[in-house]
Amino acid sequence: MPFSVEDLDDQKRFRLFLTIPYKDLIHFVFEYLKKKSGLVFLFWFLCFLFLSLTVIIRIKIAGNFPRTHILFHSFTGMIVLPLACIPVHELLHIIPYYITGARNIRFGMDLKQYLFYVTAHRCVATPLQFMIVAWTPFIIISSGLVLLVFLLPGLWKWSLSLFLFAHATMCAGDFALLNLYYLNRNKKIYTWDDVDRKEAYFYEELN
């Protein structure tokens, strides 16, 4: 049986070790992307790899297309596609959340912090459930874009490679949360959100 919010109040079994107010999410993201770990190294390595791919493609297309076409595809890859992808990215959080049993799933945004998020109100997420939800958009969208970059011709390689890099940076919040779990991998962490209070809570299960 999954744990309830009330179950986590049992101080003999669980310990609240972190509370994240939504207004401090961007601070949390920067803090946990600075904490050195193999996962953070992977994130920055992939960002560098995707950026390198865009540079290589840009060099190859130099002189082959009118500048106006290149500018159009640059704008498409860096602005249009990332904005259009936001609901798709969040949907790819929602689907595994729902499949793994979460209900009362809510979408939110904080434009002051340039953040979009999906959460399940007062639903306790297990470590496995949380990691599946966090990884799904990055893996599916990145894999699909890599395939399209190699399959599609000409300037679409350029715009989609830009989008691949942009989307990786959009996943910074997911990697920061995953790094929290990675750095505490010796603990079994459960989490739940109170959307009304705009706070996320992380509990350690005590042995």
C-alpha cells in the first residue's frame, strides 16, 4: 500500500529533512546543480555535447543557405520550438505520474522564475515513481530529437539541434531534483506537495 501524507507524520518512521517553497525553486535548482556528483556531470556533459553538435552543423551549413533562412531556423530552434514544447514536456511528466497512481495532478508556472512544473497535490511519491516522472521528458524528447537531427535534411538539422540543446537546459530543474535523490541515495526518500501552500516536502524513511 502507498503511504499517505498522514503516514509520514509518524516521527518514529519518517523524518522531514527538506521543505522547498515554490518561490525558492530557482534557488534550489542553482544550488543542486552546483553540488558535484556524477549526475550533475552527466547533465553538463550532455548540454556541452548537444551544443557541440549545433556548432558542427552550423559549420557544415555555412554558405549553403541564405542568411534569412538560417535566421528563421535559428529563431525556430531557440524560441518557437522550446515554447511549443512546454506543454508536451509537462504532459510527459503527467503521464507517468498518472500511470503510477497519482491523482489530483496540477500544472503550474512561475514566470518570475521562468519555471513551469507539474505536481500531484498531497500525493506521496516513492523514490522510483519520482525518478520515472523526472526522467521521462528528457529521455523521450532528447532521443526523438537526436534521431530527427540525423534523419532530416538541411536547415532542419540546424533548428532541431538548437532545440535539442535548449530543451536540455529546460530540464535543469528535473536534474536538480534528481541530484537531490542521487546525493541522498543511501536514504529512501518520499515526497509530496501541498499545492495550496505552494511547498514541497521531502522525508527520509528511518530504519
